[in-house]
Amino acid sequence: MKNILKIRVAVMILGTIVVAGLSAYRSLGQAGRGQTFRLDGGDVTYEFGVNERGELQAIYWGEKLGAHDAVVAAHSMPEMASFDSPGTTTPQEYAAWGAGLFTEPGLKISFADGNRDLVLHFVSSHATAGNYEILMKDISREIRVTLRYSMDAESGILARSAVIENRDKAAVVVEQAAAAQWTLPAARYTVSYLTGRWGGEWTLNQEPIQGGSRVIESRRGSTGHQANPWFAISRDDSGKTVGPLSAGEEHGEVWFGALAWSGSWRITVERTQLDAVRVTGGFNPFDFGYKLNPGEKMETPIFYGGYSNHGLGGASRLLHHYELVHILPTAPNPKPRPVIYNSWEATEFRVDEAGQEALAEKAASIGVDRFVMDDGWFGQRKDDHAGLGDWYVNKEKFPNGLKPLIDKVHSLGMDFGLWVEPEMINPDSDLYRKHPDWVLNFPGRPRSESRNQLVLNLARPDVRDYVEGFLDKILSENDIAFLKWDYNRNWSEPGWDAVPVDEQKKVYVEFVGNLYAILADLRKKHPKIEIESCSGGGGRVDLGILRYTDEVWPSDNTDPYDRLSMQNGFSYAYTPQVMMAWVTDSPHWGNNRATSLTYRMLSSMDGSLGIGANLNKWSAEDFATAKRLIAAYHAVQKTIVQGELYRLISPRDGSEFSATESVSGDRGQAVVFAYADATIQGRGFPLLELQGLDPDARYKLAFIEGKALSGTLETASGDWWMHHGISLDLRGDFQAASFRLDREK
Ligand code: DGJ
């Protein structure tokens, strides 16, 4: 008892977590019946416990409870009818498929003797500040599952994952393994999730959670453009008032989660027959089968979950901050991204020394920080038919290697970045002619090409070594600050015939594990390197890859108007710090939409700015405009990309107006972007009532672009800007304005 007290006191002194009724490590004959666990962080409390049946059961997740409130012990649900036993009606923390479970399982295993029943009961727990490890075991077999919980003291975001271990005498196959399951009590909810396609990522979908399941997933071997592993669930009624009270952008309860996995994944949002909501996420069980020999274990990805009482806006601000401080490779202090120039839309595959140097000179003249040469510099790469896999510099295009171009870029005051697509191979390449067995394939079956390329099987140790080897060589031989790491197709025929048949499906896990390992090794060997995750746009954006990459390419669609709604969708899950946004040419190649350079600049400045236009076609006026706006951007970039984001007016649902506001962490500065897509029947731009300012401080207004209607004060209190608001003089088609507010000293 004394020890228990000591631990409780010590943990409370840390000020972040209260551990209720728990010894630091204890293994119980009675398997902890009635034992409870509590995690506190930010404004959030998370509780679970062991019920009288020995199952681990969800108890509470939401607004922080009183520090001394006792955790009420978990009690299983009764049998509803002969069709629904407590095993399925009780909301288990991590339910295994067995004993009549009909809701989504967290874990499903096949045993060598034909048994497929698995029932996990609590064994023991281990606690450190903000963390729990809970050991569970099957009621008779030696299958052990360790559930990991780690609560961030500041945001209350909880990281959950599971380790599955086979201590039995025979091998087993894990057929389904979630990272975590989350439970919310019966109420009316709306689920938000992101879907899309190539060139059209980041559509926010919102719908009521009704009976049954909503599945979002990728079966593609990678994260995918079509759905992103993020969800948010808003509570539709407060339970305290009569009538609907929908959780909105800035009010109401929201639970959210993001899965840190860059392979095939699945998130199931399920409303049970008792109206509870269960969210299960982890490896996609489709075509899954991970063999565990005796003594082996496997680890799931991490599923992060959080709660906000300030609507979807509050939820995304928590997540952004968490990404900056805990996820990104340079966390907790990632530098705002350099403003880049990228050659792709200007030259496509037609890169050469003289052409790139000419672009570099022009890019430097407007204040670009980093020059990135895209596809086309290697092997026999003239178009997308050949070259992938042959990572030597093309001698016709660069007779003296990359050094002259890199030196030139440096002499212009920029650093140098290079495009690579390491996991891919063209059949027309020396590498494929030498190693046709290195690609994902089923022997004797066709190998489906996309963009004339096949996928190297990165799960193979020899492929892994080759990929890491050539990247290490390029980085060792050249002064390169940045890699744009591309990935331009999904898997087909995902066979791995070099290993026994019952090991082959491990490809879904080992491929991604090796990708992460290569990225980690490269960063260790070349500590200054920065990396972008690109997959034909936003096909590989998730919290897994973001642990190793500094930024992402959200979409190949660079149309500045399309980008506004995509950037809006993106911002629900990911911080603007990682959201690269290029200014490209007008009319746009995709929509044939003509827009002014100012509009294009402002659309891209509302994220991490890049220039991807053909500078050879720019006028003197274009150069002057870009130079002025890049300088203005540099001055406020940190607030835009690392500040607190308020989506003041959403561009969704046919709105002809939209606006964002970012407020610096110390509330000393706010930056606003406003866009009018069309003025209809003379309607003016809506009044902008700002948010998140210090009400008592005085802020001075300065326009980066555009102007306010007359009568706007130049200096006023935070209260005034937030309540009186500001009316912009913004009319016409595809017009944009931006201003900053700076707190007076
Ligand atoms: C797809 C990327 O998204 C583009 O930006 C460009 O790098 C091309 N690949 C190059 O092949």
C-alpha cells in the first residue's frame, strides 16, 4: 500500500497524470478484476478497467475529470438476448475474435491445430508517467498481447498500439491486427473523413453515424489518395439541451484519430446495436496473414487519438501542434520549410545543365531558398518509359555530373534538392534486366504495369540494401540538402516468392518496415538531409511517414482554386508546416482556368510556399510581384505554418468565399488570407470576425495584398478585431487578399 501511495504521489507531482489504484507492476492471480486505469493530459481524461469477467473494458474518454474523482470499476454488459452475449455487448478495449464476438475484432488469429477462438483476459500492468503497458493473454493458449498507452501531457493525445507475441509451441497466423479500438457511449454523432483520387485529394466527407459500419481503407500497399487514415467524430447533441446542437467548427465535442501507417490500412467506424460507437484501426485485414513462429512477436502501427471541446477547429489545432512537437523528424522545433523552386511543371523530363541553371538564376532573383531538380536526370530517362532503377546521372544531360549545377545553385544562395523514386523500376532498365525477380509478382502470372513501371519488393533484404545503397551514394557524393521521394503507382500482384508460401503475406508489413528503416538510416548517416513524401501528389501522407519526412506533396493538382478546398481538407488532419503548395502557370494545365499571379501566390502562401512555374515565360512584372510576396511571406511564414489555424470561412459546400486565419503561439501576430471565387449579384465579402487574439492587446493592421473597406481602424484591440471584425474590399472572380495583425509592444 505504501508503494502504491508513493507512486501515486510521485506521478501527481509530475502534474500530468493520475494513476488510480495501481501498483507499478503487479501480476494478479485474480487477474486484476475491478482494477482501473486512468490517464490525464491536456483537457482530457481516458479511463479503462478490468471487468469481473477479466476483460479489459473501455470506461471513459473525454473532457478532463476532477483530479480526485474515483474511476468507477468496469462491469460487463448483460446478455441482451440469446443472440448477444456479454462478450459482444461489452465494449472491450481490444477485443479478440472468439467467444461469440460479432462487433469488429481488434485481433483474429488462426492456430495450427484449427482452433480460431481467442479470448484475451487481463494479466498484469506496468505504469510509468503518462504510460501504461497492459499485458493480456488468451484464456488457454500462450498468445500474449501487450497494449501500449502513452498520453501526451500537453494535448491529451493518446498513442496506442499492440504487440502480439506467440509463446505457443506451434506457429500461428495473425489474420487481423488493429493498433487500437476506441469506444464512445451511445449518442448522436457525425463522422468526418477524407477521401479523394489522383489530382483530387482531401475531400472532407461528413455524415451521421448510423447503424452498421463505415469503412475507410487502403488495399493498395500504401496510404493511398482515395482515403486518408484520419477520422473525427463530432457529438451532435450536448445531452444537456433539448433539440439538436451540432458540434461545429469552433464548438462542441470532437474525438479524432490518425493512424501512423503507410501501408494498407483500415479504419472501421461502427455503431453497435446498443448505439455505442467503436472505432477500430490498424493493418488492413484484406489479404492479410502474418505468421508468428513460436517465440516471435509483431508490433502494430500507432493509432493516435484525441479529444477537443472546441469543435473540429480545436481538434485540428491539437493535432497540428502534436505533429510539430512529437511526430516530425526534427520535432519539437521543425524549421519552417525553405521556399522552393521545382522544375517539374516547367521542364518535365527535359532537364539538362544549361536549362536548370537558367531556371535557378531566375528562381534566386525572386528570393527562393531551395532549387529542386525533378524527374529526368538519371539513367536513360527521356520520358516515363525507361530509367527507373538506374540511379546514375545521365551523361547526355549532365556531361560533368550534377556538381556544376549544384555549385551554381549554391553560388546563387540556394541549397539543392533532387527527385528520386526509389521503390520503382521500369522494365526498360539495366536493373530490371539484371534482377527481374526483384519486383512484386506472382511467378507465371502477368506483371501489371502502371505508368510503365513495376514496384520493387522492398521487403526483400537485397532490394532494401540496393535502395539504401544507391541513395547513400548519391547523398555522399553530392552536396544535396533535400530529396523529393516520389512513389507513382500502387501495388498489383503483391507476391513475394523468395520466401515460403506461408510467409509471403508478410510483405504488407515488411515492405513498409524497410521503407521506414531506410529513411531512418539515411537521416542518421546524413543528418542535414530533408525529405519530402510525394506519391503522385498526396498518395502517401500519414503520421507514419511523417516521422521520417519533413514535408509532403498534397496533390499534383496545382490549380490555385482547386487547392483551396484541398488545403482546407488537408488541414483537418495535417499541419500547414508540411503542406507544400506551388505557384504554377496560368491557364492551369488541369482546368484551363486563368488566374492572376497574385491569386496564385496567395493560395500557395496559405501553406508552405513553393514556385513551380516556367519562369522562362514570366514578365518583369511577374518577377516583381513574386519577389514582393515571397519577402512578405518570409516575414510571417512561421505564424502561417506553425500557428493556430482558424478556418474562418470554409470553401466547401459551394461557398464563393473562403478565409483562413493563423495566430502565432504567443498571440502576437495573426495572418489572414481571404479568397473570393466569384462575386455574385454584387454580394460583398462576409465580415471577418477574427479568433484566437489576446482580447486586451492592441493589434496593428497591415495589408500584404488587397485592402479593407473604408472605416476600418488601423489599430484596435483584440476584442475589436474579434467582435467588430473587418470588412474587406474584395470583389470579382478569383480575387484574394491577405493581411497581418501585429501586437503593439
Ligand atoms: C509525380 C509528382 O507528384 C510530380 O510532382 C512529379 O515529381 C512527377 N511525379 C515526376 O515524375
